[in-house]
Amino acid sequence: MKKTIFLVVPFILFAKAVKVEDILTQANKVKLETSIMYTNIQKKEILLAPITYQTANGDFINIPTYVGDTKTNQDYINYGLSFKYGFNKNLEIFINANFYTNIIHQSSIKHSSKTDSGFGKLVAGLIYQIKEEDNTPSLLVGTNLDVLQRVSFANNIQRNQSFKGYSFFLTSFYTVDPIVFYLKADVRINKEQLYKEKTIKNGNVFVISPKVYFAVNPFTSLNWGIRYRYKGKDFINGKEVSGSGSSIGYDFGISYEISHKLTFNCDMEKLDTNDYTSNNINLSLVYEY
């Protein structure tokens, strides 16, 4: 048996033997995951553009921002709950629910603060094994759909939007015990969100994440890598508010098998762009039964 390796993808990859049939939720088995993601964002210039992040479950969330020639320090906390079911040995289906707390501090001539919280997003998706790992890398593909999403329009108006975004992702990895070489690619498609005369069109996103996972012992593993993003233009009410561009983030993570059925995971990311700087921490617990 190979050493324990814990991989974070749009779903959780966890196996003592690095084989797809062990990584996917076993047929007729269930995985429950709770997660919390904390993001600190600092902006220094005029900016009105949702900032796109991925949660531990791989869901893309758009963090709303304010208009103004100000300095902004923003704390965004995402609370996630995920249900995964092994339909058969090759197919996993999942449902993710996300809730949030958003705290914004702004300063220019005056200082102001705002806090809001509530339901964020409901996502459904699946992942399918195309090829298991043997002498060549494994290959898995998947997709997910935003079933329901809470959207912040101008003037503090919030409305639910349905089926306004979807993603496709591909994952491949290869094991040279005790190291796993891992590559993930995501394509996120955002449709226009509409409420009366107000519209928001977030740019489409492409993400590619090469990583290396190292088994420290049979219960603990470390991972590190980079995350390249390309994001298209953002539009609000038909007006371009953010141009397209690339960014690179740096990832580091650790996981620990608390028991045979329970695993703890922590991942951190640092990202610097022309518009903002952010630090991100993801914590999650995964229980399989």
C-alpha cells in the first residue's frame, strides 16, 4: 500500500493507495465535508469588480466590492458544506452549499465599515474517471453548475439567480512514492446576471494548478504549487469595470488523517495582482461512511 496522500481538487482526493477506485467516493458510500475559507483582500485604487476565488470544494465564488477612490481592507469568510455520493466505482456526484460573511473597511476622507452575511451559493456536479493510474498518469473529468446564487447588485440590492454559471475541470496525477505529481485545469463560464435594468457580467476564468504532494508519514502529507489564472473582462450595467488579465498565486497545504474515516486539511494561498493583494486560508474536515 502506498502512503497516505491527500489531494484537494474540485472534490477531495484522498487515498492510501493512489488509485482512482480508492480516491473517488466508493460505490454506495457517502462523504460529508465541512469547510471554512478566510480571505483578506486589500485594494488601493478605484475599483468595482467582483474578485473570483475557488473554495475547498472547487466552487467559484464572486466576492462583491465597492466603488470609490479609497483604500479597502476586506475580510470574506465562506462556510461550505458538501455531500458526495459514489454512484459507482467510476462516478461521483456531489452537492455543495456555501454561506458567507463579508466585512469591508474603507478609508479616504472618512472611514466606513459594512458587514453582511447569509446564503451564498448552491452547486451540483459530478466527476468521472476516464483512466485510472497505472504506468501512465490518471485522468478524471468533471463539471458543476450553479443551481442557485445570491448576487449583490448596485445600491445594496441582493437577489437570487439560477443557472448563471458552470465549470468544467480536468485532473491528472502520477505517483512516484512518496511523491504525487498533480495537475488540475478549470474553465469557468459566467452568464449575465439581470435584475430589472441592472446587469452584472463576470469574466470567464481559466485556472491551471500544478502541484507536488509529499507523504511525510502514513498520516500526514504536505503540498505546494502555483495557481495560474486568466480572467476575462467584468461588466456592470454594460460598462467595463475590470480588464482581462493573468495572475499567479502560490499554494501551500498540509493534511492529517485523524482516523480511518476523518481527515483534516489546511491550504493557504498568496496572490498579488495589479488591482489587489489577497491572502487565503482553507480549512476542511472530511468524513466518509
